[in-house]
Amino acid sequence: MPERRHHIRTLIDARVRIYHSLFGALEGRIIDISEGGCCVVLENMPDIQDELLIQLQDNEDEFITLRPVNMDVVFRMRCLRKRDDNMVLTFEDCEEGTVSADAL
């Protein structure tokens, strides 16, 4: 199968929190990252169907918010796919600051 990745991935181990109205706040770790996105292993993967999560992400106003622990930056992400305890996310936008309660 030909390689479909657009960017080189770098292995990393970084603690993060992700937020979405569908599942609230979850703790996880980024295991690899590239210019286009990252793969997050979640400690307590929500029991939601892959199709539902990806369908919600197709809505232009729906994002997953990712915040690295101990960093004052917030990333707006879209879900590319979810498998077992992994979620592959693509970067949409980045801004300084904290996640407000409205994101939950």
C-alpha cells in the first residue's frame, strides 16, 4: 500500500487533555506528531461510535480542543479516525490561552 502521509511523523510522549461536548474532558498522551496532526492515546476512551464522532467533525463549527499539559496554548483539532484507545487528530487552528467552560 502506498504511503498516504503528507508529513514526517516524530515520536513523542506528551501529556494532553482533549475536550468536546460529546465526551467532556479526557486525559491522554500524544505518541506521534507531525506538521499536519497527531495521534493521541486516551486513558478512558469514550464509548461512542467512530462514525458519529467523525460525522460531527465534518461540521465546520465542531472541533475537538487539545491542550498540552503545562503549556498555555490551545489547538482546535478535527478527528480523522478513532481506533481502540487511539484518536488521530488533524490541526485546524492554534491560539494562546486556556479552555473555557464553554468548550465542555
